[in-house]
Amino acid sequence: MPTLAVGGGWTLSGMAQAFPIVTFGAPGADEDEPFRETAFYLTQPAIMANLESPGRAVVLRTTLNFEGLTQEDGELTLGAWGEGFIDSRHPHTLVHELMLSFNLWDFAGGAASVSLGKGFAPYGTSDPMARPGLKYPTNHHLSQILERWTVNAVWLRDRWSVEAGVFGGQEPEDPYDFSNIESFADSWSVRVARRFGGGSGPAADWEASASFGRITEYAHTVEETTSLVNAALLRSAPLRGGHLYALVEGSSSFLEDHDEYFSVLGEARYQLRRHQPYLRVEYARRPEYTREGASGSDEFFRYEHDEDPIGATRWLITTAAYAYELAGAPWSARPFVEVQHHQVRGDGGGIAVTELFGGTRFWVVSVGARIFLGGEPMRMGTYGVLDAMTSMAREMGGMEGMEHTH
């Protein structure tokens, strides 16, 4: 990842990305099925940057996401839900992250930091944008608490880390909605992680984590509190001449007067030279809402953000993909193909799946390329002494210092 000296010992590092893709929904399905679509997207266009002080005592983490411009009406993603979109992934906010961290690299036998701004609460797993799958998993709103105004604290010692955050629970309602700062401090979360094997911090070979959160939101002026839990095991390390990334996680939500929703997910990518095969399997129970339009219309993929669920469905989604890295740093183009198979059934509220979707099994195929400038995204969702970009820059700085002493 390129680094630029900006004066006074401060440095600026970062990268950019954009994924032009074509998605074919339910090939071979009846014409009446709402998922029979072919659409072009410029998805996940983003710029990520860290501005860091000398010694990295102060770090400003910024991620700008331009999906509000490139996919205002969402991206066909069967099983997805949240922020008024269903079976279509909502565009993320323009300011995806704007977090200011104050770091103490020698504190109480370890390291500590306080971070504040707009970003991820300390809960769950890394943002899917920084993971190898294209289509987001169904658990996006069960396994991450994102785009909130938050104050996070972390203490890292040896192989353990403890994080806690206080944030505003209200979700943004569109890519340019910043009003959820008004709900700041009505919600909180914690995450505890233990690392194993080689490496340290976010670069460790193995990481086991457990998270808990309580989110307060207002639906038509009625206060509702949701409890979220997540447990995960992550491996990211060399293996037999290549590199294996693998994640297993389970997430669940508990809302008073409503049903429980959950997801169990496993995914893996093995990178051997330029070849990058990927597999993900997810089993989930998600809410169903009254849709704003009939099957075949764009409004079929929208619901009123504050409405209560009318039922639930269960999804088994298998995703297989293959990517090939045409070029490496400082820019990279990775053409890929991703195939998804979905099985869905009703599970509460009298949802007639066949009437709603026109069937119970669906295919989605996506073809395109991941284009990166300046490297590829690292783990997202942690800040301060656990920020992957900061940790890498600090490690590289230490290695350079060692070279200068010989």
C-alpha cells in the first residue's frame, strides 16, 4: 500500500477499488419470477485512506463509498435485507468510515486506543467489502454494526483484545443520511478476541472472537431494543505454497415481541500464485416485510424501513467463485465468475414462498472484475491499535528501522 509523506512526520496511505460486474438472476426460470434479471453494476467503489501522525499516536481512518451514485437502486443479492432493501443489497453511505484514533502503544503491559467518529461498532466480523466474496451474505445486519456514530475503546495485551463501544443505534436511511448522530449513546457493544499461531494483532494466523451488542432504534416513534450475538473463528495464513483464508461464524438477533433471526456461515479462499478459488455456505433465517411493489417491479425489492416484519424465511445459499489475478501491486485486475444457488422456504407468518418468488430454488451468476489501485483492502471494522492498515505500516516502519541499524 503506497505511503506519502505529507510533512511534519505525518504520512498518508491508502487504496481505491471498483468492481464492474454483470449479474444474471435465475437463468432458466419462468418469466414471472421476480429474480429473473440481468443487470450491470459498478459495485463497491471506494477510497480508503489513513492519515497517521509520527509514531502513529493519532490516526484518521477514512473510507468513502460511492454506491449511492453507482447503484442507487441497490444490487440484486438474493437473501439480503436491511435499510429498506430486500433481496437487493442497499447502497452504503458516502462516509462509510471517518474514525479518529488516539493510540497508546505502551499501556498497562500492552497497547490501548480510543476511537471516535462514524464507522463500525466493536462487534462481529470484518466488513464483507474486505472479504473475498462478491455478493454480501445474508447475515450482513446480524454480523456487523456499521455506519454508526460511535466511540470505541480497545485494550490489546499479548494475544488478547477487549473492545467496547457506545454508539447511536438508528440506521441511516439513505447514502447521504447523517441524522443518526442524534441517537448517539443509546446503544453499546463489546467484543473479546484471542489470537493463536504466528503473527500478532490483526495479522495473527488464527483469531477466535465473541461479541454482544444492544441496539436501540425508533420505528414510528416506538423504541425497540435488539440484542445481537456473534461468535467467529478466523484463519488467515500461508499453507503449502499458497495462502488460506477461512472464516466460520454464527450470529443471532433477539428483539422483544419479534422472532429470532440467525445465520451460520462458513467461507474459504485458497490463493495459489494467481489463482483464487472461493467457497461459501450460509444457512439463515431472515425477516420478511410487506414489499412496496408487485413482482416484476423495482419496488418489489423495497420495503418501508420502519415497518415490522410480517413473517420469516429460511435460506440455504451456496456460493462458489474463481478469480485470476492478472497483475499485482500497485494496481491489480482480477476477473472472476461467481455462482450462487439458493434454496428458500417459509418459516413463520404464513409466507407462501412459491407465490412470492415463483419457486423455491434459484441461481445467480455474476461475471466481472475486481480492480484495485494501491493494494487491496485489509480487514475492516477495527480501529486504533487493531487497525490493520496502521499495524502493517507500524510493522514496516520497524523493519525499516532495523535495516538502518545494520
